Amino acid sequence: MHAEPLRNTDEDPRVVVCAVDTSNGATRVLSMAARLARAFPEAALHVVHVFRTSRFDRAHAAAPGINPDALADAKDHLEFHVTSARAQCRNAVTGHFLVGDPTHEVLRLVGELHANMLVVGTHDHAGFERLLLGSAAETLVRKAGCSVLVVRPHRAG
């Protein structure tokens, strides 16, 4: 039996945003985003890291009170992931370093870039810990104006 060749639709993702944090799972999230981007050679991959500030302040990178060493470490963290993404796919890769509330800043960037896909990780907090921390991944799934791929932590066993 002869099958016709597969073809893509016009709805291929053109802009993929990958949000990385400082957790051990960030490498797994980035690998999934790079794999996704590789499947769509025309797609641009945007890697974003948000330097978290308090919900109650409107700090900027140059604002007093932000530790310059912590800021430099966060920028290095982003650069590590951008370099890693470039080693995993041939797509155009751009890094974005933002300061503020991670959920708010990622949603803002997704909107500005007109992203088709957002790739994020989850820490799988449960119970009281989730009540205190909230779930950034859940908020992004609900509020992002594009499809969201949530990468769960690797489970042994």
C-alpha cells in the first residue's frame, strides 16, 4: 500500500518561547523546546530567564537593592541556556533577560513576540506548598495567548 508523503499545515509554530529558571529541571525544559524547534526549521526559539523580584516592588536591573553578583549570575545562567539551545538546534535562538515577576514577564514577552508556543517546566508542588507558592505553570497555561507545553520533572522508577 502506497502512502502519500506527509505535509505540514500553515499553522507550524514560527515563534517558540522557552522559559528557564534556576532549577535542575531547566535543562530538560530547554531540551524539549530545542527538539520542538528542530522539527520546524523556520521557527525562532526565544529563551527567557526572569530574575525574580518581590511582588511588591517594581525593581529594575539598575535599581538599588538588587545584588549585582546575583544579577550577573542570573545573566550567566541565561547565556548558558542560550548556548546550549544553539548546540541543540539550528534555528535562530535569542536570549531574553528580564527582571520582575516571572509569570507576568513571560506573559508580556509571549504577547510581544506573538509566540505560537510556550515551553515551561513545573515543579509539581502540592498541598500547602502550592497554596503558598501558587503555580506559575498553571497561570501560564490559563493566561498565555498561545499553546503551552508543560515539561514535568523526570521521575525515577
